[in-house]
Amino acid sequence: MCPKENLNDITVKIFKAFDVELSVGDIDTAHRLPAMDKSQAPAAVVRLLSRNKRNDLLDRIHATRKRITSLDIGVSGTISQ
């Protein structure tokens, strides 16, 4: 996590990587959890205004079995393994 990190933008990029439309206005809140293991990036929690958007993303992930990395969305660190 870096001080200039914008979890809303990262979330939109993740959705876009899976070809699911999402705007920053669809996000209710996004924040990091405290890190238990300092060698790893802390987990992020994102709450969307619509459960349908979340389900669209999860359906797309399960259907495609696509894996993305930080390089796919232009940030440092690993997003999905």
C-alpha cells in the first residue's frame, strides 16, 4: 500500500480487466485492513452500491478462470494468484 493509492480506481481497473462495467460512483466504500503479515500487502475491502455488480464480476471470474496480475491493471504488487 502506498500513500497515494486509490482503491476506487484499482477496483474499477479490476472490473475492467474482467470486462465488467463499473464506475467510481458504483462504489460505496473501499479501504485496507490492518496487515497481520507485514511482508504482504494488506487486504482491501470494497463495498459496492449494487450486489448485481459484484455478482457480475464473480460470475465472470468463475466463467473465464482468468487470472490477473498487477501488471494487467497498472499497479505494483500482486492482485490475484
